[in-house]
Amino acid sequence: MIVRKSLAVWMLVIAIAAQCFGAISAVSAETNAPQGLLFDSAKQNSIALNAMLEGVPATFEMRAKFAANPGVRQVLFGNYRAGAGTQFSLELKADNQFRYYEISNGGKLIDKSTTGLSITTGQWTHLAIIRDAANKKIDVIQDGTVVATFENVDLPEQVVMESIHSIGTDTRNGYHVRAEIAEVRLWSDVRTMDELRDNADADIQGDEEGLMHAWTLDDSSLNGITNVIRDKAGKLDGTPRGFERQYTSEFQGTGTNFAGGLEIATKNHVAAAPRTLEAWVNVPANTPSGQRVGVIMGNYENSSYSDVSRFSFEIFNNGAPRLFWVNHKDYQLNYVANNVNVNAGDWVHIAMALDEENKKGTTYINGEKVHEETLAIPEFPKDTTSREMKIGSDFRGTTMSFKGEIADLRVWSTTRTAEEIKANYKESLQGTEEGLMGNWKLDTAENGVYSDSSAYANDALPYDEVTSNWLAPDFAEGDYTIAVIPDTQYMARLHPQAMKDYMKWMKDHADDMNIKLAISVGDIVDTASSTTEWAAAADAYAELDGVIPYVLVPGNHDVILNNAQLTRNYTNYNQYFPYSKFSQEPTFGGAFAEGKMENTYHFFNIGDVEYMVLAIEFAPNDAVLAWANEVVAANPDKKVIMSTHTYMYHNGERIGTDHHHYPSSYISDANNGDDMWNEFVSKHDNIVLVLSGHIGHPDLVVKKDLGEHGNIVQQVLADAQYMDPRDVGMIMLMTFKEGSNDVDVNWYSVKNDQLFRAKNQFSMELNLHSGTPGEGGPDEEIRLSAADQSVNKGSVFTVPVTIEKGAKLVGLEGVLNYDSSLLELESFEFAAFGSTNAVNAETPGKVGFAGISGDALATDESTVVANATFRAKADLSADATTAISFASVRGIVPSETDESAYVPVQTDDAVITIVSRTAGDLNGDESLDLLDARSILKLIAAGGGSEAELAAADVNGDKVVDTNDILALLQIIADKLIAGQTI
């Protein structure tokens, strides 16, 4: 009995333990159950794939907890569309049984259903469908067991889909599934039973062999921002529909609300082409999905030219971040982070990066990468855009005002990495980070000014379309003025009295402004055949007769062109501005064709300069340029100003076939702007200025280049034809000071009696005088200079800036100019006069510097006062030459009144030759080998060579060509051989 009792006790213990274990197991099973997305038919929840499947999967898996016996038809995964030639759908019918439905190529229908299965139990289950085309069967597998098989099914290997699939519905957006779904997997191969059992609960990585797609579904996939379900295989994401968004912001600060139409604009352009932009935004969650939220930062404005560089960092429709940038007539950058929706009703951090090397755009939300797209454009924009930026809107007024709040806006010239963005998107910046071009906190404003905490200090100021653009007239003062008359075509056609008043204004101010000459850039009338317009123009210009001499040039609206016969008809131009009149003027020099006024030259002695003004017709052919070359070469003692209608483009380039409205598109024998430079302008060291119109642009556009003789040539576009109103009457006034190369420019409206935009009031250097001695005579002549250099493409080099005869100087100020298309400024160290000095490098191509000290320089010897470090352009296919020049340089010396006084400073430019060959590649075959080493040895033995050869031979960069360069080259060759690289 005792034994039996003990046995009974043990059996009882085991039974209790078994019950307990069972209870524990049940609890564990419930605790470890998957967490999925709840698909509610009342909310029409589904996930639409973003593209079509590449074919029918061989294996389909779904982990789901189906509602218990709902007795309604449900689509698990489908793309049914009435009339479609191919379809593939998996369903639960109204009797809660599984259905396989396929229409294959050629319209063959496969429709199979199960009986007696328990799928809709309210418990988690793993469902797998095997489509075994080779063995002509379909298996239905539930929780690792085959529960149904359909034999002898003629299954094609490939089925080309015609409609997009959804999880939880099909194209009809009906028959919504009633289930909590945790995962869906599609495989291109027939999975074995062991693979299905072993991997049912495994975490798919995405790179498994045979995996087509895998979507993990849980609440974390609905973060309220990225409206996307990621495919772990990285091929086909889905868009969730009908699910509630869940989002909690990390942002603790404050920003500025732009919904009321607040307008602010930066003082200056951004310093370089933006490559990364970041901001915190707070957009109301109830913003209509089809409404564009607005611009975070941009300068888009309406323009007559599609390639005016305009930029927009904005929130597009459906809350999608967008970067839009147009600067080319044939293509544009348009990157939209689709399936990202920042309209969350709370603060969201957005970062958008442009990767020029890999041609990609990437979007980050709260430090995490959520979207990436390859951008199929030939070239990313590299310019700094046409004008300053607005924050919270653009230059279309309040049309695109941001309908929410913005905070901590950042703009970078570098493509920020995922690690960099994640590391500091919640952190405050120091302002000196590499590549940071602007950081506006937007938390507070002082007198309406939102400060930029970056090193550029490009603060955002209140913007008003009138007061921010139009200024009270404050004309430059000097000894005489030359006026430049832009295209007057619309005044001649629409406002003839305004055109006459325009000329009368010049006549009335000829004395007080000392206007000595007026030069037209063409398009005098709008319609070449209209005698009414020509009469109005002639009547207007008659106001200047006997008061201010003027030089005319015809534009494309002043001539009737015949491209088929290559003829140019100037009948009305020559009738209303006849040769017989102008050839009698003492200033008339001659014409290309006697009796014709379309190509002429004139001489003017104004102040201390002998000018020749050369007027060249629109679209000149080779014969006209040959004549122009002869005329200029015959007058080497004259400073030549050339006026021609079409030469410069609005982006600062000379007009060519990459642009709109280039001359040879009108008549095929024409020379374009770049042709005119290459074949004529660059060849003469006495051409100082080129004036042109044709391309309507509200701002003056200036380009400075070096001619073949190292001379500076300024080139200006002045054409206000599209400014409103059309009789605004813009005039470019150039004010000269005798003995000086500095010419002050004003851009003035006769109608408004106002100057237009501060940036159009500037000083430019014309090559009028070889130098101006200091006040103390030649013995005290002070000279600022930089030395010529030859450098390799892509190299970083330093240009020392030196001063001579500067012993008495206590200060110095001026501007260093460089060509930003060939040189990138790395740094500018202004070491001298360090008590108080400042450097402004905000504008590409210019470095302003100013400094003053309590002590004089105390030496007349050549002294380095600054070091400018540049990076030469890397992608050059040929050698290039550019200049580093100076403008508006003045020295500061103490005076007898103990106050500082200015003294003139002469300047010498530096010519920089950029060698397109790689350092060491002496023979230019784009490889480094022993032949190059031998060439360097020959240079050393010869004691010299050309600048380009010496630059290429300076392998170690010490500015000396010697045997150390040969050793350096041999080391490079050896290193490449060891690394297995081609040399």
C-alpha cells in the first residue's frame, strides 16, 4: 500500500507539474506571439505595392491571425482587375476556405478552393502556398503541414503581371481582409517543408537566396512620417492605406510660423551650390493631401527663361519633402521623397542630401534614412543660383508661403553622410563646421532680423517687394559718366512718350551728372517693319542731338533676317538713323560698309582716356569679325568699348548653343558670344569692356575675363525689357574718375527715380590706366601684388599677397577677385594689420578684406600681408588660364591730425595657369611611367621648360623641379605596382 501510495503521489505531482507546464507554455506562447498590423475592413486597411511584381512567386508565406469565422470574402494578396490578361490572387471565401485564383498568359484560368480547413480561428497561423510549376501542383501548407494539394495543374513558368498587387485587397479596393498580419514573404523558388518549418519564426534579413520580397508589418512601420512599408529585399516597397499615424516628436525648441505670410530673405546668395539642407518643420496634420505645404528655403521666381537658376527646398503635395532646381534649358533636378509625409501636426526633422558623384538624392527623417532615388539628369547644378534665398516662401510673393512652422534651418555645400546627419540633427551647431553655409535658428528675431549663426553671417531680413528692391537715388560721384541704354523695344511699341521722356531725362541731367556719351545695346524697336515704332524711336533719340553723343547698334528686332539666303535687311534702321547724319559727326570713325550703320566705330576723348566705341550688329558673321579685328588692331592706343546686341547670357556665361536665343539659331552664319570672344575680343589687349542686351534680366550681369595678353576684359549684360512696367526706363550709368581704373555703376529707373537693388550698384575695374602713382609721387609708390603660378588641376595651392613700399601703412582694404568657375577658395588669411581686421568671402569670386593696426608696417621691403589658398578645378580636359586680381584697394596711413588718411595703392594681378595633366604625367598620356621620369630628368638637365611642363614635373609640390621629384614619381609608380593598379 505504501508503494502504491507513493506511486499515486508521484503521479499526482507529475499531473500537477504537467498542468503547470502546460499553463506556462500557453502563457509563453501568448507572450511570444507575433505583433502585426491590424487590418480593419471598416477602415479599408491595405498595403498597395509601389510597382508590379516581376512574376508569380513559387512560394507565398503569410503569418496572420484571421478574425474567427467572419463568413465574408477576403483578399489576402491580389491584383484582380476586370479585363486584365494576367492575374494572381490568394483569398478566403465567404465559407472561410482558401482560394487560389490565377489567370496566366493567354487568359488561362486556374481557380482552386479548399474544403474543411480551419484557417479563420482567431489564432496565429503560418500559411504557405507552393506553386510548383515543374510538378504541376499547388500545395497549401498551414503551420508546417500540407493541408491541401491540387494536382495536375498546368502552371506556366512565367506570368507577366498587368496590375499592381496589394496586401489585404486588390485593385477594386474591396473584400478587405479581417486579420492581424505580421509578415508576408514571396520566394522565386519552391521552398522545402524543412525550410518552411525552420524559418517560419526566423527574422528575414533580406539577402536570402531565392527571396523576392519580404514585408514585416507592425506598429513600428507606421511611424507617422514615412508612409511606406519597406521591402526587406530592397526591391518593392508598399504604401499603407487607412492606418492611423502614430508620431511623437523629439524637438524641444521653438520656431517661426510662416502661415501668416511672413517674408524674410537672406542678405546674400548662398556661398556655393547647396548639397545638403536640413530643417525642423511643424505642419498641421489636417493639411489637405493635395495641397503643397510651401517653401522652406528657395528663390524661385517667374522668369522669361526656363534656365534661370532657381532653387526650392519645400514640402510638396501629401507632405513629401522636395528639392527642385532648374538651371538648364533641357533638364531640371526634381527630387521628391514620395511616401514620406511630414504633415504630422508636430515637429519633424528633414534632411535632404544630393550626392553628385553617385547621382542620388537621399532623404532623412529624424536622423534616419527613409528615401533614396537615382536622379537621371546629365549634371547636377553647380552654381549658387540667380539671387539670394527667401526663407518660408520664394519670390512669387506669398503664393508658396510655408503653411506651418520652421526651425533650425541649415544649408551645406557638402553632401552630409547618414552618420553626420544622425549625429547632430538634434544638436546645436558651432557655426564653423566644414561646409556649413548657413544656419538660421528661427527661434527669435531682433528687429525683424533672423540671424545666421554660421561663419557667413548671412542674416535673413524682412522682405518687401518694393522697399527691398528699390533704393533712393544715391549716384556715384566722379569726373564723367557714360550711359548704357538697354533694349528699348517695348517703349518704342507700347510707350513712345515714355521713350522720349527717357531720353529727355538724360538731356536734362547731361550737365549735373556730366554725361558725356550714351551707348545703345540694340533692340531699339520691337517690330523691324513698323515705321511707326521707328519714327517714335528716332523722335526720342533726337532729344540727345547736340547735347549727348550716342552710339547705336541694331538688335534682332531691328533687322529682318533671311536664314535661307543668309541676308540681313536693315532698311528701316538705316532710314531712321542714317549714315548721312552720323558720318558727319567729328567722332565718327568708319563703317564696315560705307553708307550703312549696322557696324560702325567711333572715337571719343573723354577725361584722360581716348576711347573707341565699336558697334557690332546682332549675329555678326565671320566677315564682320575680321573687319572688327582689323579696326581694333589699327588703333592700339585707344581703349575699346564694344557694344553688340547678343553676347552675354543671364547666368554670366557668354551666349552659346547651350542657351536660349543664341544668334546662330536665328541665322546660321552668325557668331555666338563665345565665338566672338575666341575669334575677336580675347585677341586684343586694348578691349576693356563689352556691352550687350537681348537676354532680358532684371539685374546687371558682369563677367570678367583675361584676354590672351593677360588683360582684364569686363563684359556686361544690361537688358531690363521684361521688368514691369514695360516703361520703367532702366539705364546703366558708369561713373569714371580720371586716373583711376575703378568705374562705379548705378542701375537706375528714370520712371521711378530709384535705383534697383543694392547689388546692381557696384564698382568694376576697367583696364584704362597702367597704374596710378601714390600721392607722394613715385618714390612712395605702394604696390600690392600676387605672383604668377602654374598648378595642377585639382591641387590646393597658396598665393601669397605681398605689399611693397608700405612702411607707413597702418591699414589696408580692398577686394581680391578670382574666377570661381576655375578656383575654389579654401581660405584667406589676412595676417597683417591684425589689431582689427575682417575678411568677407560670402560672394564666390570675391574676397573683401580690411584691417587696421596701431603700428605701421615699418618696412618698404616686400612683405606678405595675406595668404589666399585655392583648390584648382579638377575636371579639366585642357589647360586653363585665369587671373587673381585686386580692386578698390586703398592704404591707410596716419595723418597730421592723428586721424587716418587713405592713400592709393597700385596692384599687380597674378596669372594662374591650371595644368590639365596629372602631376608627373609629362608626356600627357594619362599614365605615370618611366618615360615621365626620363622627361623630368631632361627638364632638370635643360635647366627649365614651359610653365605647364614645370608644373607637371613638380611631383612633390615644393615648387622646385629636381631629382626629388623623380624619386617621388618612382615611389608613386612602385606603390601602384604593389597595389596591382594600372600605371
